[in-house]
Amino acid sequence: MASPAAFAFPASRRILRKADFDQAFRQGRRQGNSLLSLVVRPNGLDHPRLGVALAAKVVGNAVARNRLRRIIRDSFRLAQHRLPAADLIIGARSGARGAPAAAIRDSLEGLWTQAIKTCAPPSAP
């Protein structure tokens, strides 16, 4: 089995500071589906950054939150090369509690597609 570090991505790809989360929540566009919510805010960098905001009240205990975080981070790791240069904050909705991993991955794929469309430049007529 690979070590947890093998699935990590650099700190430059993560949103870590409260100020960055607050700015994304204030200025970002909100999207979502039945399991997860997404806030997208262009960041002016040359790569996307991921932030995860999971409330114990919504998701459940630490085991459930950590399971969901691992699934989200792994999906981001696989999709980051096609995502726009934006801050992407994922939040959970009550449907995510106890949802199978495959359903969560499908939900994330839909959100990544929405993020790509949101940040795409308008097409010329």
C-alpha cells in the first residue's frame, strides 16, 4: 500500500489560510448538487487550489469527515490538470453523509465540469 504522502499534493495547491477561505466565500460563485457544494473564485495563479470545508453537524464524526476529505482530495489530484486557475472550496450537504464513494466521485466530477464552464472565457460570436 502506498503511503499517504503519495496521494498528497503540494501546499501551493491547497487553500490553507482563513483569509483565503473568507475571500472565496465572499467573491466566489456558488454551485452544487445533492451531495456537495462548490465555491469557485478565479485566483490569478497558474493552477487551481482546493479548500475543503466539512462541518461535523452535516457529515458526522471525524471518521466520516476524514473519509470524505480523502475522496475529495483524491478526485482533485486526478482532475487538477484540467481545472481552471481558481480557488475551489468543496462543502458537504446532508446527502453526503453515508453516501457511497462512487456517488461522491460522480458528484465531484460534475462539480469539476461546472467549475471549468464557470471559468471558461466567453466564446466569440
